[in-house]
Amino acid sequence: MFNAWFLLACDAAQLGFEAQTVIALRLARLATGGASARREVQRMVSEKAAAVVEAQIATIGAPATGQKSVRVAKKVLRIYKKRVRANRRRLSRR
């Protein structure tokens, strides 16, 4: 049990570092201003809302299926990790 939580904490730390990269890339995009920055802000807000809803759905269904809390936490982390990595790839291309 302890090992599973430790691995989850390591994954969360890695996600935090990746998120910092995305934040820096987004700030650079926003600093340029214009239509590109406006689209990025809109995308950022809508993606965050969608991720929260998806994470809540994953969390709500967990007790009904009898999943352990560490497994649910992994599932939620995976939701955010997928989005952060997609944003990093998209923002790094330009």
C-alpha cells in the first residue's frame, strides 16, 4: 500500500514539472498578444473545465465499483497527465 502511494507521489511530482513547462510555454504565447493569445486563453479555460468534469466523473464512479483510493487517484492523475502532455507537444511545435 505504501509503495503504491509513493509511486503516485512520484507521478504527481513529474506531472508538476511538466505542468510548469506548459505554463511557461503558455505565458510566452500570451505575451505575444493578438488572436493567438486570445485563442490560447479560451482553450486553456475550456480544457481545465473539461478535465475537472472528467476527473469528477472518475471519482464519483469509484465507490460504486469498489475501487481502492490509490487506484482512483491514479486514474485522476492520468486524466491530467494526458492533457498536460498534449498541451506541451502542441505548444512546443510552434
